[in-house]
Amino acid sequence: MENKEPFKFQGNEFRFTENNLLLRKKSNRLLKKYFSLEAEFTGDIDTKLIDDYDIKLTEFYTGRNQCNKMLEQELSKDEKADYEIRLQNFQNDIDKTEAKKDADLKVRAIQSQLDKCRGLILTEITEDYDFIKPLFDEILIGDHSKLDYGSDEIGIFIMEVITDFFGYTLKSKNKS
């Protein structure tokens, strides 16, 4: 895994290990913990309203993508005009549905609840010394004796590493 810049903690630099298989294995452990906590923290939140909007949007995006693929093929003038109209209709449906979802106060309230829970999940993970220390010992290259888990700055450092690690994990899993 490539780091754009090293992580810095009290003047010391750390990088992810170059062992991508190890990182993927550890990312599974982290994701498992995250999803377990997410189920625990958000399990009683009714997301049906958001899900309904998302299902509609997925259908519209799929239709738009299919129209775009058809327009890449050789078509008659009438067929091309028909797909361009369909494409515009799907785009209009997407725009209207997204605007309606964004304006829906119930969706906003549910999303706010979910966001707060996700923040609590990340806090719970970053404050779990028995989970974070062994994880960092395995995934980070640097002088681990310089990581002062009792300092006030460690939380920010842990959050930066975990955020980048999630980004890598999701990017890596989407490629496979």
C-alpha cells in the first residue's frame, strides 16, 4: 500500500506496511468489528424511508447507465433519439428523487441519528487499546515505542490512521 505522506505523531513518522495481504487480513478484522458495532448501535433505527429512496435511485442510475451503454453502440437515428430521451428522463428522475430525499425532514433526522452512531462507533474503536495497539503493531512501520497511548494527541493520530485504513480497505476490496 502506498502512503502519500507518513502519519506523524509527536515528531515521529509511521507508514502502513507494504505487505498488502497482511493489510487485507487486518482490514477484515477491523471491518468485522465496525459492522458488529454498527449492528449494535443502529439496529433499532428504522431506515426504511432512506432505503426506499435508495432503491428508487439505484433503479434510475441503472437505467441511465444502460442508456449510456446503448448510446455507445451503433444505432439508427430514431433509436439514438429514443435512448437520449430515456437518458434525460432517468437523469430528471434522479435529480427529482435526490432533491426530494435531501429535503425530506424525516430522512434528515434518520441520517443524523445514523451519523451520530457512526461517530460513536469510530470513537469506540479508536479508544479500544486492546484492539488498536496490536493492530497498529502489525500494520504500521515506525518506532512503536514512540506511540504514547496515554497522550491527548493519540486520538487524532488513531483517527487519521483508521480513516486512511478504511479508505484503503474499501478501495482495495472494490478492485477485487
